[in-house]
Amino acid sequence: MDARLEAIRDTVLARNPGEAEFHQAITEVFESLGPVHDRHPEFLEAAILERLCEPERQIIFRVPWTDDAGRVQINRGFRVEFNSALGPYKGGLRFHPSVYLGIVKFLGFEQIFKNALTGMPIGGGKGGSDFDPRGRSDAEVMRFCQSFMTELYRHIGEYTDVPAGDIGVGGREIGYLFGQYKRITNRYESGVLTGKGISWGGSLVRPEATGFGTVIFTQEMLKTRGASFEGQRVVVSGSGNVAINAIAKAQALGAAVVACSDSSGYVVDEAGIDIALLRDVKEVERGRLKDYAERRGGASYVEGGSVWDVNATVALPCATQNELDGDAAARLVRNGLLALGEGANMPSTRDAVAVFQEAGVLFGPGKAANAGGVATSALEMQQNASRDSWSFEHTEERLTDIMVGIHHRCASTADEYGDPGNYVLGANIGGFVKVADAMLAQGLI
Ligand code: NDP
Ligand code: 2IT
């Protein structure tokens, strides 16, 4: 790492102790940014990096609610409004027991660059709670969401901060959150949340967008080697929103998707994942992957273990951060991996990224490859602002153009900085320069 940047990085780490994922995200971005500061000393003079690493606002709040047995439960809520240079703060809410400030800050920091890469007018933010929706009834989830919004509403708004979904937050939760926001504010402010239902201000393609976009980005990487998804053997991790829609799109493009996972284990299905059954089990019944395997002849379920043991030519990690380490990366490379597109945020450890890059694997980092979700959220905001709703075909076409555009921006930036094919460098520099220019123009804020 450039010595000037390393000194700044060390100060940031010392000011934010115990936030390992935030430290990791910062270090990865800083490693790419030396050459930009050689060309733009004005960014150093204006302390752009120091300012970028300090969120504009961080909100932490108590979320009290009662469970179905009438017992009081307490969770912690977060919203980190990281950077508004390009537009209102934009980013998802994550409900998962592992959520703490360091997770929300790493996600919010990544979101700044991701949102910049989309070319849409959105700043970066993230939020969530350590609430675990697993095993909770709809009524409990509703009471939790209502309590969460009873504090959050005062901080968000169409022109201020626009949350959406992430792990544990899908259409059901966005519905409860929107209902409570509307009730408290007495405003039908469609643009305050994205990922809404179609009949009340949502956008077609938003549910599919992250998974579809990851596959479109990966297809663009494959094209640079004269390849496509046709005939590839694909392994996907996770079996939630991003994973399911990545599987569907990869299959539509002619790939054989032979494995996916959840936090309990993984399924190998050599005949190809049955997407209709998977949707039934996971989206309708909110069941486990084990249930899929029991109902699908020929599929086998492996309790525990790593889905990255299954050999693949294309890997799409779509579960969570640091789910793919250096050893798993080395196994994938030995087994013939050609390309990897990150549907999740920071699923590959820094060791894993190094293994892929050394081996010449096409590696699409999350802030580029999974940007289709937030980009389509921005399309939802456009439709809300104009009180319009677009067709599936039109919206998917916009998504495809955006993903092809992001690929182009990353690839051409990597070329410009003398490291062709390095999408990590391209994404970090491409996103950073846009935000840094806007921050310079807006004065010391
Ligand atoms: P979902 O809640 O729909 O699905 C999450 C999936 O990942 C589940 O299969 C879950 O398994 C698995 N998972 C979650 N946490 C862990 C863990 N600690 N260890 C192992 N497996 C885990 O979330 P999404 O599909 O929306 O999100 C997946 C990833 O994609 C996240 O990294 C998210 O930040 C990222 N992302 C999401 C976007 C979106 O639009 N939703 C946009 C861009 C990125 P289990 O059910 O067993 O917990
Ligand atoms: O990580 C992400 O980009 C998301 N969870 C989606 C954010 C959004 O505002 O749609």
C-alpha cells in the first residue's frame, strides 16, 4: 500500500477499534488508490480519504417489541448515513444476529463506491439490526418492524435517506416498514423505501435485480475471454434472494447450476437446480435447503461443509461476507475455475482475492458485480418520482445497460491505470474518483 495512504488507513483503524469487517473493506479500497493520488494530489490536500472514512451520521437505537408469548424483547437498530456527495443516502437494511456497528459500516462504506459506479444519483448508507427473523411469526416480524420504524422514520425520507432490503429483509419486511412510516408521517411517500410490492409503488425486476445483475456482469467478464455462460458448470452459495435469481439467470443463459447452500449445509444437484422447487421451499414456505433435497430425487444434501468443495467453472458467492477463504479459493482454482462474480458483499477474504488474481481467474468484486440491486432501486425511485410504472422488459433492459456500463467502467479504468483485467482496481478507482470529485466541488463538508 502507498505509504501516504497507509498512514491515513492506520489512523482510521485506530479510531474505529474492533470493527474487523470495516477495517477489511477500508484496507482493500486503499490498496487500489495509490495511483489516483499520484495523479490527483488535490484529493490528499482536501483530506478526501479521511472524510470518506468518517460517516456523515451514525444512528444507533433501542428497538423494544413483544414476542408472541407477550415477553419483552430488545434489539439494537442501526443506520449509518455514510456519504451524500452524489445523492440521498441509499442502501439496504440487514436483519441478522451477527449485525453490529462494524458490519453496518463495512456495508455502508462499500455502498458509497457501488452506488457511484451505477452512474445513478445516490449516496451511500446502510442499516439493520441484530434481530433474527428466523423462526419468528409474521406477527412478531411486524411488531419488530413497526418498532424499528418508530425510531428510524425521523432520519429517512425521499430526499434524505432511502433504505431497502438486504439479508433478512425482503418484501414482507419492507411492507411492514412502509406501512408504519406512512402511518407516523401521514404521507404516501413512495420514494422513502425501495423493494416495495408492485401494487404499492414497487418496481418490476427489483426482486430479481441483484442476482440477474451479477450474472450479467459475469457474462461480460466471460466475453473478454471469448466465453459465455453457455455450457458453464456453476456453483452458487446461499439460497436467498440474490442466490435464487442468480441461479435462474445463469440457467436462462445456458449454464448448468449444480450446487447452492444455506448456513446449515449445501445441496449438489447434478441434473441442475430445480428453480421452481427451490422458490417454493425458500420463498413460499420459508423452509431450509434440506427440505429441497428431501423432495428432489437425485439431489444430495451435505450437512455443514463448504459448497466450494464442488468443482465449477464459474462461482457466484451470494450468501455473506468472508464466506470464501484462501483455502477454498485454492481448491476452486485447482478444480478449473474460470470466473467468479460476487453477488454478496465482500464474500471473498483478502487471501481469496489474492489467490484468484494470481491464478488469472476473472474476478468481479461485489461493489461492481452486485450493483444491479441498488441500481434497480434507483429505477424504482425514478418511477416513484414520476408516478409511473415501467414494464418488466423495459426495466430489465435498463438493468442490463447499467451492468454492461459498470463492466465497461471497471475494465476501462483498469486499462487506464495500467492493470488490464483487474476489476478490483477498476471498481475501486472508478467509484472513488466520482465521489472525490463531487466532494471537492461541494467544499469542506
Ligand atoms: P437473504 O436473506 O435473502 O439470503 C441470505 C442467504 O445467505 C441465505 O441462504 C442464508 O442462509 C445465507 N447466509 C446468510 N448469512 C449467512 C452466514 N452468516 N453464514 C452462511 N450463510 C449465510 O439475503 P440476500 O440474498 O438479499 O443477500 C445475500 C448477500 O447479497 C448479502 O451479502 C447481501 O449483502 C448481498 N446483497 C443483497 C442485495 C439485495 O438486493 N438483496 C443487493 C446487493 C448485495 P440461512 O437462511 O441459513 O441464513
Ligand atoms: O447491498 C446492496 O446493494 C443492497 N442490499 C441493496 C441496496 C438498495 O438500496 O437497493
